[in-house]
Amino acid sequence: MDHVKELSKLLTEDQVTTNQTMREQHSRDESYHIPSLPDMVIFPKRTEDVQKVINYANTYEIPVVPFGLGSSLEGNAIPYKGGISLDMSLMNQVLEVRPNDFLIKVQPGITRLQLNKELKKYGLFFTVDPGADATLGGMAATNASGTTSVRYGIMRDQVRDLEVVLASGEVIHTGGLSAKSSSGLHLNGLMVGSEGTLGVITELTLKVHGIPECIMAARATFPDPGRAVEAVTSILAANIPVARMEFVDEHSIRQVNIANERNYELKPTLFLEFHGNEAGLKQDVEFMKEIVSDLGCMDIHFEMDTKSRAELWEARHNLAYSFIHGHPGKKLMVTDVSLPITELAGAILHARESIENTGLVGAVVGHVGDGNYHALVMVDLADQAEVEKAKELNELIVLYALERGGTCTGEHGVGVGKVKYQQKEHGAAYEVMKSIKHTLDPKGIMNPGKIF
Amino acid sequence: MDHVKELSKLLTEDQVTTNQTMREQHSRDESYHIPSLPDMVIFPKRTEDVQKVINYANTYEIPVVPFGLGSSLEGNAIPYKGGISLDMSLMNQVLEVRPNDFLIKVQPGITRLQLNKELKKYGLFFTVDPGADATLGGMAATNASGTTSVRYGIMRDQVRDLEVVLASGEVIHTGGLSAKSSSGLHLNGLMVGSEGTLGVITELTLKVHGIPECIMAARATFPDPGRAVEAVTSILAANIPVARMEFVDEHSIRQVNIANERNYELKPTLFLEFHGNEAGLKQDVEFMKEIVSDLGCMDIHFEMDTKSRAELWEARHNLAYSFIHGHPGKKLMVTDVSLPITELAGAILHARESIENTGLVGAVVGHVGDGNYHALVMVDLADQAEVEKAKELNELIVLYALERGGTCTGEHGVGVGKVKYQQKEHGAAYEVMKSIKHTLDPKGIMNPGKIF
């Protein structure tokens, strides 16, 4: 059976390719995980195309790995068992905007910046901001979050409805348009974060927000990381509705300065943002200034206008790329644990010590308002000793988090990198997850080897 | 096999009863749904007790219906197939408070007011407020919400972790302590709202909030319901972070006045509440006053102090009871649809017309910020014609909502009352829900006849 030929007949010839360059592009993501080639890449243009591919793949037991932009960080979209890389980039349209319902319906291949460009016309924005200009389908698949979730929630919180093609070829809708529902089982939540292991997302109806009346950003520097993190917990405890609250250590600041031609002071820093009405925001900011000053904040610098605010967050968002570009020949290994907020200070100190013990170039940054932080280290994949050190570091950090009620992945997903911690994190619940996977995908064609 | 005797041996004798009064108390909820007696009532004291009961019940295929306080409104806890009513009221302890993590771990039998009494010591509160002093286990089982969810989210949004005893007797934890996670499948969301059909909740770890610096409540009256609802959509569109926003029609105001000795004006009214810092709240309230005045608001009355605010919300919360007490011999039938916010005004007008067509005593109230409203009618269950009219009204209202992307139940759950709309609302996804139910409870012992 010539699967490529048969699938080309089911769709059109230009939608199915075995081109080597194309296969290579779909063999990797932005992580240190080892690439693996798909047998072919398919570009569906509509839900019916996805259905045809899945029906065919299910019949012949061919693995199907949905692919957004390849910005994943745990090998989530790498086709380790070959088969089909299902590239959703041609399905990138806005299908419907309902501004007064604060809803937008899109196809999965649309990216975050494309979406926000469309929403701006209506005075609206999409809150989830993982840094990368990822596709919305990919963000839903991994349950992405990022800098703003401390205020607006994670990807799962924004999904009102998904259209999903199941392994059976059946097309389902997981939710509805209403802001809340107690009807049936919560399939929205089940599908978000399932990383393509239960089905392919072909449409998303997402919650959007009005652009706030006032936005203010600030950089606050501290004498040591401990006091910076203490400021985070104090700001949360004071009930200040901060919209972003990022910890950036001095090693990261150095990289930010080099890559962005800044001269930020080389100190542990909080990048903060506040959203609100003018009067409320002013009071919040005054209160925040008192709190951080009590904790030894050395300097606080406000970014008042849109441009300088954008520059601040660009620097933060490009941090991972800054490390990559600053260390040619090396790959980025990034951890992604999240812990209860009271365990965060200890976790970050432990991570910094552990990085120093490896002798690798590294840093700690984090979405600290959620208890989520990343340890970044640069690794030469050809140097087995370096690779081993990075893996040990990841393991140390994950085990530290799990022992304290945390999770092995706050926002990057399980992919292949975190499969080995699933049993430890979820215990008997992991069997329940496996049984659901088996019920919905009995032949195991959907992104095999990921999560399970 | 004498199941009562065997189960008494597995637990202690006083934990298992067939007492007629006790069985009757567990045969009904607060709705018009017809009561049905359990064969016995069992009072577990710990997770192990629940495990023993479930293992026994699964072996002998005895139905198990978890029971909180019986405040459900769709027959959710009525044991229509007999068997065991599993009363969780003895498991009502606070297990752990982690104030700086904004978390509390409780047993399922604790009620909302008990929980908030405990939290107040820490300057914290639990946001979900369905009116009734329901148990937290019951609230999680039905995915309850109520007046505050427009700001703080529904029950599902507050659940960080659940301990659940499955039909297999296995005990699982569905989540963790971290504010976010992308690890594994989202079992938290699946269990919340599953109404005891997938397992018995034996522990809940819940997100709590700091008590806001300022709270202000108001009553705003309008010349007609259309303009009141238009004010709701305008307030939302203006990005004002309102904490409660309730529509109460003039029929309901009449009942409120009688039951609570008030003299609120007999006009369509919005009950509003704002939470925030002092300066921000003041600006929000000023803006809101402009908006409602542009829409013909006739009078706006603020409740400034804690006592008068409490009285306002007490009146709102007691509304259903006011109708019940005001119409002895009749039972309350209450609809519970939720729609996209732009469809709400039409839906409420349609509901009011439909109530008038029945000739029954009735009213419309609603958590309108979420698009969720209730039509209440008083029904003499002995009068078959009245019962039929009420059922037709429910059906009309549900179909109106479903045709517009809404849901048949915003917060009361499916129980038995909404089973017949599940296929229509969820389509092919209903089969997926059924397959998950079958996977987790192959013998169908967990609250049989509910949702499925």
C-alpha cells in the first residue's frame, strides 16, 4: 500500500509531501530533544481534510502528530514513531468575532500575534502570552500560559468550545458559547492540554478581554533573589491584582542587556505590569512601591508609554532566544516546574545552586505569580557529559517540586521530556488517564509516545 | 445476602441505617422532582469507609448516590434506583489551611458558611456563592456557581485537587497544589460537574481569595427588563470588573418585599456589587452610574455598610424560599439556562412571555453577568395540568437557549431533569462522555440515571 499516493488522492497532491526539507522542518521543535523525521507532512485545509486523514490513518494504524509552528519545548510535536506530521498552518482563519460576547472563533493555525491584530480592531485582546508567537491550536494542545496568567488565567480558562476530530473520525464540539455550564462532562478541559493524544483540534472558540483603560509596567531590582521572591508573595498577599509578575535573575539580565542593547542593572529583578482604571491602578502601584521598598528594593523604574512597555516585554520574551543566539552550537534545556507559592523561594534558591553545581551556563526566570519558573542551561548535545548534567539538573528540579505538591510542567506540557514523571506525579490517577486515552484512541495512532 | 448487615459489619452499626425517616430525608431534594427512597443511608467518617462501601457496592452491583445536604434542584441526589444514599455530612472537617498559598483543604461535607467562617480568621473568603448553604462536595459535584462567578469564576475554577474514590475502589488525586499545570489529562475538570457518576469526592483542595479592601453594593431600578439587561451588557463592555450583577424582575421584588419586610420599588432591578481598592472602586462606580443613567435607570441606591449589604444579598438569596413559603402546597420549578450575553435580553423577554402564557405564578431572576437566568414558577404537583404547563415552559426555555449556543443548565447540573437535552446539546460529544462514564464505572453503580 502506497500511503502517500492514497492520501494524495483523498486530498489534493499538493497537500501531501515527502520532501526532505519539509520532513526535516517537521522533525524538531525548539528544544534539546532529538529530532525524528515524519514519513510525510500533510497540510489540511478544512475539518473534512483532517477527518479523511484520521480515518485513513486509523484504518492503517499510521501515527498522526498535529503540528502548529514547532515552538514546543518538550518534543511535544516530534514524530518519534514516524507517520504523518499534520501541519495545521493552512487552517489559520478567523471564523467569527462576537465582540459583545467577548468571543472569537478561529482555526487552529492562527498565531497569537495574528489573533491580537484582528482583535485590536474591536478594542479587545487575547490574554495568554507564552512569549513565542505560537499557534492557538498548539497553545490549547499544551495548555500554554506565560506572563499574564497570574491575572487572566491559563489557556484552559480561555477555551469556550473546541471542534475536535477524534481517532474514530468523529467530529465533536467540546463546549458551547455560554460563559458557564453544568451540562455533561467537561470535555473542554480534557482536550486542552492533551497534546494531540486524544484528537486533532480543528476550531477554537476563545474568550477575549477588553483592552484595559490603563497599563503600567515597572522593573524593580533587589539585592538578592530571596527578597525578590518575597516581594512576589507579599504583593499577592496584599491582594494587588498584578497583571504580570516575572522574576529575572542577574544572569538573565546580563543576557537581556547583550541581546537588546540595554543597560539594566545586573541584579535580581521583577518585571511587573498593572492593568486597571486610572485611579485604582495608581493606588495599586503606590501600595506595591511600599511593599517592595520594605523588602529592600534598590530601584524601581516605571515604563509609562506603550513603546517602552513593549520593549520591556520584548526583552523578557526574547530571553530564551538571547541565550540561544549568545551560545552558538549549544541547545537550550529549560525546566518548567510550578509549585505552591510558599515553596517558590526555596525552589529558586535550590535551582540556582543546582545550576552552579553543573558548571553550565544558565539562569533562572519565572512566571513567579503562578509559582512557575524556568531554569535555563545551554548544552552542547555532542558532549555527553554536558547532556547528562543537564538531565540530572532537570531531574533534581522536578523531584524538588513534586515533593512539595508541585508539578513537573507548569506550561510546556509533557511531550516526551516529562513522561517519566507522570506516574510519580499522578499516582493512581495516571491509570485513569491511560484508560481515557485508550477509550478514545484504541489503536494508539494519536501522537503516540507523548504523555503516555 | 443481607447487604445492610454486611455493610454494618464493614463499618460500624451506627453508620448504616434503614430508618424510615432517614430514608425519606434522603429521598428528595429542594426541587419538584418526585422523591424516591434509598434502601439504606450510610454515613462514612473517612475515605477508607467510602472505599469499603464502594468496593462492596461494586461487587454486588448496588447503586451508590452521594448526598450532601439535599439542596440540589434537578433531582441530582435522588436515588431513583434505590441502593445506598451515601451521606457525607460527618466528613465535614477543615483539613489544612495554607493562607499564603491561598489554599484550603476540606472534607466534602463542610458547608459554604462553615468554610467562610474558618477562612475569615485569615482575612480570606471562598468566592462561590450559590445562595443555599450547600456542602462543598455537592457544589463541586454539580459545578455550582451563583452571584459572584462573573468576577471570580465557577466552582470548577476553584478546585486545585480532589481526592476521589472511583467505582473500582481506587483512590485518586485529580490535581495538585500548584496554581497551574500542563501535566497529564485534566481530571479536576472532568470530576467537577460529574455529579457523582464517576466517583465519590472525599477531599477538596480549593482556591481562596483575600477579602477585598472595599466592597460596595447597589440596587438600580429600570423602566423595563430590556433596559436593565442592556445595562448589564454595557457594564461588561465597559470593562468594569463588577463582582455581582443580578437581575431581579418586578414579580420577584414583590416577593422579596413580602418575605423580608422591604419596600423596594416594584420595578425591574439590578442588584450590583463592586470589589476593589478604594480609589479604583470609586471610579468604577461613577462610570457605572453614567452607564445606567444613559439607559434610563430611575433610581440607584447604594448599600455602604456590611449590614445593609448583607441584607440586600440575603433578600436575593432567599428569593426561591420566599416563593416557596408564599405559596404553601406548591412546589418550585426553576429553569437554569445560560446563553451568550448578546442573546440574554431576548431570552429573558421570551421567558417572561412564556411564563405569562402558562398562567402560573412566576418570575425571572438571574446571574445575568454570566448570561445565566432562572425562570421560577410555583406548581401544584397534584394538578396534572399545572405540572404539564411547567414542563412545557422548561422545554421552551431550554430549546430557545440551545438554538442560540447556550446550555440547558448553567449551574444546577443535569440530574434527572436535563438528561433528555444532553444529546441535543452535546451531539456526538455525548457518546464520548458515555464512553468515559463506562470506562470508569463499567457496572453503572455510581449515581445511575443521572447525566446519562
